[in-house]
Amino acid sequence: MSILITGGAGYIGSHTLVELANANYDFIVYDNLSNSSQESLKRVEKIIGKSIIFINGDIRDTQKLKEVFSSHTISSVIHFAGLKAVGQSVEQPLEYYDNNVVGTLRLLEVMKEFGCKKIVFSSSATVYGDPATTPILENFPVGGTTNPYGTSKYMIERILEDLYTSDNDFKIAILRYFNPVGAHESGTIGEHPNGVPNNLMPYIAQTAVGKREYLSVFGSDYDTHDGTGIRDYIHVVDLAIAHVKAIDYLNAQEIMNKPLITNLGTGTGYSVLDVVKAFEKASGKEIPYKKCERRAGDIAKCYANPNYAKEVLDWESKRSLEEMCEDSWRWQSNNPNGYGV
């Protein structure tokens, strides 16, 4: 029995493979490599000391998915695959709805056909839109999203809830990530976006290593302590461990009376400039930056109340902002071109 990991060659997916292997789970990776590299899987193989079954496929490809489910015994799915840049989603909404929403529908249809009824879904704090207050609790209103990326995640959450209503045998965990950063302590796997990074930490890291002339700070007039946006940054390894806990949880349930929905964050918000300062300290490098206009779809503050995850999954984040920056710097300085080597 194996777990199918869609998007398993990506940033969060690859780190989750390591933690699944540590917990003695078997898995199969399904990824179209649109924003990832097969090199990440080779590096994971070295870390875990065993080979990985990899299938190059798109979640919208029903036939390919059926072939995977026909030739392997899939017990559950961890569904990472999706486009994930807020700014890009504003410019390319149709691509985001097609890949994220339609792709998830195709995946769920095949799961249902083959009687596979356990799924852990990568959702996002963007489903909360611009929250009235922080920290954010799971029962806060959702759906008032500010960009198509967030809307696509919200739509998938509703699809999963409706699926459960129609078939109570489904066991579903919806994990609302805040802002994953950092890298595996080995420095051999990390975040490797294709093209210009959309996320803060790889942009800072690439600036520190000399690949970028300066960091663009989008918005310096938010209602925050230094005018820059505040986010809940969570170490990717802590996040990966939460997925193992979510699979453990689903496996332990005889029946579920509703899908599990939980935040995954630290409960602490840091501004862009807070992160810049912490990274400068970790790397010993100065990070030049320029303040720019706000980016479409961004909000001022977003950080979690993480208590529910501790209650239901017995999970909490353990790694500090300093560790996130140190691990990001180790990855970037050892691999200035990411998986391009």
C-alpha cells in the first residue's frame, strides 16, 4: 500500500517525502515538473537511502492517473500539485482554475473510481482573504479571497466538503498553510522556483548569493510596525512533519463526522524587513532592497492561531526564524543555481 504524492518533486512535497520515509511510509511521486526538478528526487533518494518511484504526469490527465491507480495499490493521496504564485494568479486566472480546480476534480474522480478515499490537501491561509483580526482561527470566515490562487484553494475546499457530504466514507484533511520557508538541514534540497521567485525567502537568498541585484519589497505603507507586510513563516520541515501527522490521523479514524480543517503556522508574524534582518544575520551578507508599490492581491497581516493542530494532530512548529534563515542560506549558498547545480 502506497501514498500517492501529487507534486511530490516540488518544494514542500520533496521535504515531505523525507519525513514520510522517516516514518516508514511507502509512496509514489506523481509530478509534471512544471515548477520542480527531478533532481530534487535524486537528492531525496540520497537522504533516505532508497529509490523513489516517480511518474511524470499531470493531474488533469485522467488516463495517466487511471494507469497509476491500476498498476499500484494506492491507500491515500497527499495532494500538493498546483500553481501557487499569488501575483501570477491575478495575471493568469484561467490557468490557475484549470490546473488547480479542474486538476483536483480529475484526481478525485479517479480516486473515487478506484475506491481510494483518504486525501490530505494542501490548502492555504489565502482562503481567509483579508482577515478582520489576527491571529487567524479555523472558524474565521473564508471565501472572501483577494486573488485567484486563494479562490482556487477555497473552491477545492468546498469541493472536498461536498464530496464528504455525498460519501461519508471519505477521510479528508485540509491543511491551511501559512508561509513555508527554509530547507532540509543537509542543504541538499530546498526551494528552487523556475524563473524569478514569487516568494520572499528564495528572493532574499538569491539576492544574498549575488543572483539578484536587490530585493523588491512590495508595499511599505501597510498598517504594520515598519510598513511592510506581516506573514507567519513556517519551516518547511515542520510543515512536512504535519503531513505525516495528518496521514497518521486519517489512518486512525474509523469514521469521520466531517473533514479535518486546520491551520499550519507558528502563531508569530514577521514583517518583510524582520526577515531581511534575520537573513542578514544568518548569512553575514547585506541584503540590498528597494521599496516598491504594493503587489496585487496582497494583504497587510496574516498569521495563525496554531492551537487546533496541536490539539488534533499533536503537532506544533519547533523551528525558529533564525533556523529558517540559516537553513535557507545553507541551501542557497551550497546550490546557487538550485537544482541547476
